[in-house]
Amino acid sequence: MSTPSDTVRRIVIVGAGLAGASAAVALRERGFDGELTLFGQEWHRPYELPALSKGILLGDTDQPDWALDPSHDGEHGIRWCGGTQIVGLRPTDRVVVDASDAEHGYDRLLLATGSSPRRLPVDGGDLPGLHLLRRLDDALALRERLVAGARVVIVGAGWIGCEVAAAARKHDARVTMVDPLPLPLHAVLGDEVAAVFRDLHADNGVELRLGVAVDGFEGEGDTVRSVRLADGTRLEADVVVVGVGAAPRVRLAEQAGLTLAGGGVAVDAALRTSVSEIYAAGDIAAHAHPRYPQRVRVEHWANAKGQGTHVAGSLLGGEDPYSASPYFFSDQYDLGCEYRGLTDPRTAQLVVRGSLAAREFIAFWLRDSRVAAAMNVNSWGDGESLQALVDSGRQVTADQLVSGDLGELAGDTAAS
């Protein structure tokens, strides 16, 4: 573990999402007792995002899990500055500038600015009545509209779109999901596993318009009335949700001359940017991961939390690489799943243990006879074994994965 350096007395964190808040808490836990300032644009205290498209939209809770509670201000001495936008960064002066032109000096800086939801570049794509889901207020506002009989059109059949569809159906809304790809989650899961999610949503009453793009939105003021598809179809709507991915917020880094790569801010294995006093974590970090040949940039909860916690050590002089595999989870209707690893399903060998039809299985994606990624669907208890198989890189056979003892195989993996 790294120890606090006498030369690091002021640490500034720009971005009060999960990565930034996790870093702030971890810095205090590691013994850093200098000035620690966390800037965030929202007035809400830092929180975790998964509940936005799950528990909050479902109506199971009104609050997310908070990443920073009031005790961190007092007992832990973290200066949280909500409702503050940082608009400038001068690395040579070690200063960030907020929207009121106030300057804030630092010895070390962490950029954890996260992502913004994308809008579609089509007619009506900037209508204010379109719902985007990225913040707590977005989720609360959308939940108010998910009522019985409401015509809800969801543009995008990725993880967010699928979870919103499941929540809307729980509230008995009439749901149509649109995506230009042939299946929900197709780019992540490939043909066979993505077909499971197509059937899941169809069986739960979602009308699927797949393989067709959106051509435009029509409405008045803050009310969207319809969605126009490229094939000429017009979908009447009371509520339209756009879930077509997110764009990393890299403007500060780009204007300051930091190196960009892999769709984000280039960082080394320890999450340091091209400027030695500046680090990046979470959605914006294009990470030189020690186990992957390409830079890895992941927009998921576990990555933000893991990198935020890890980068605290780097800010205090540590050089340990961040080596955790990507991980995410999803809940839709009566289906729960966890995904570990990283791969392209188009070039990986799919091996299935269990039954796709019963929606109770483990999917493995193999490259060079090694488990590049694994996803358990309504199948629990093997998480540690799956993690070990993904992390180890040991060669395995399809037969071993289908019918072997995963605990023993993971144990062999850990020992190899």
C-alpha cells in the first residue's frame, strides 16, 4: 500500500460521480490528511447509478445508494462542492478554474468527469421532451410518466433501453423498443445469447422494431408526439426515451492538452495521464490494462468504483496497476445476469452451459481456448469460479466448461 507523500498536500477531484467519490473516501482511508476537494455539477450528493434504471424506475425505492454521506464532510474532512462546474484546467500552473472564474490549486488532480447521454442527430433530436437517463432527477421524472396505458417508445435496445422497457412494463405501459441492430444487446452478446433477450421482452409484451433506424421525432414544445422510423413507420408516443449510449466528458482534458486515445483520456496502468500530476478514472479513462492488448474504456458501475478506489493509491505515489476485469449486472423482469470480462462476440467461440430456452445458463466466450468473458443468467453460486476463469487466461476446453466442475476447474486455474 502506498503512503501519503509530504509533497502532496492538496488533491482536487473534478467529477462527483462514483469514481470521484470512491477516490475521495479511499484517500482518507489511506491516511491522506491534506486538503481534499470534490467538485460536482449536481446538487445531489454523489450516488451510484444502477438504481436509476432498476429500483427507482421500478418504484422499489426513491433513492439511490449514496457514495458520499454527510459524515465524510465532517468526520473525514472531504470538501464537497456541489453545483459547481469546472470550466478550465491549466496543468502548468496546477490550477482548475470554475464557472465563476475562481481558481483552485492542486498538487495532484483526478479527472472523473463521467459521461453524458448521447442524442440522436436526427430531426427533432434536441426536443426537450425526449427523456434521457443519466441523473437521479432524470429517473424520478421518467418514473412519473411510466403509467398504465401510456405509449412508451424506447430508442435503443442496449442495457439501459432493456431495463427501462422492463420497468415500463411493470407499470403496465405499452412499450415499443426500436433499434437498428437485429437483436437487443447484439453488439455485446452476439446472435444466440441476444436472442434470449429478444424473446424475454417479446414474452413480456414489448413490441420490438429491430433492424430499423429512427429518422426523426415530432412534437411541440416539451411534448414529443411521435417517432418516425427510416422505413416510413410513425409510432405515436406519450413518452419517448432515448438510450443510445453515452459520450465521455473529455473537454477539460482535451483543452488542457492531455493525450486522448481509445475514445477517452489515455491513462497508463496506474491510471496516470500524459501529465504526471493528473490522473483519470471511470468512464473517461482509456486504460492501458495489463491483461488486454488494447486500451480498455468501460462505462459501468464496477469500473467506476474499482478505478476510483484504486487511483487513490496512485495519487499518493503508488505504481500498482489496476487489473480488475470489467464487470456489470442487469435485472430485467425475472431475469438476472452478471457479465465478467471483455470480448467481441463476433470473433469469440460461444460455449453454453445450461439452457438458453429456459433462461438459466452460463455463457462463455472463448478466444484461443481461454475464457475471455462469461455471463451467468439466472444461475448463481459460481461467481468466484467464473471470475477466476476470466482472470487466469488458462486454456480450457468447451467440454470442460459444459459438463465439468467449475469450482475444480477454477481451482486448477488458480493454481496454474
